[in-house]
Amino acid sequence: MEDARNIVEINIKEWKNIYKGIFPDKYLENLSKKEEESIKNARIK
């Protein structure tokens, strides 16, 4: 589960860097919250 969390954190960080100025800041700010919820709800086998 920790690996999944780390992968998501890297993805979020890169999305924020790459898409800043393309997507609204509010959308990018909320990525962390949405992904955190997804990790909590996912069952990784």
C-alpha cells in the first residue's frame, strides 16, 4: 500500500508541474485530495 501511495504522490507532483497554467489551479490543488480518497477506497492485491 505504501508503494501505491508513493506512486500517486509522484504522479500528482508531476501533473501539477506539467499542467500548471493549462488546467485551473483549483483543479490541480484538489488532485491530492481525490487521489488520497481513491487510495483509501482501493483494494490493491
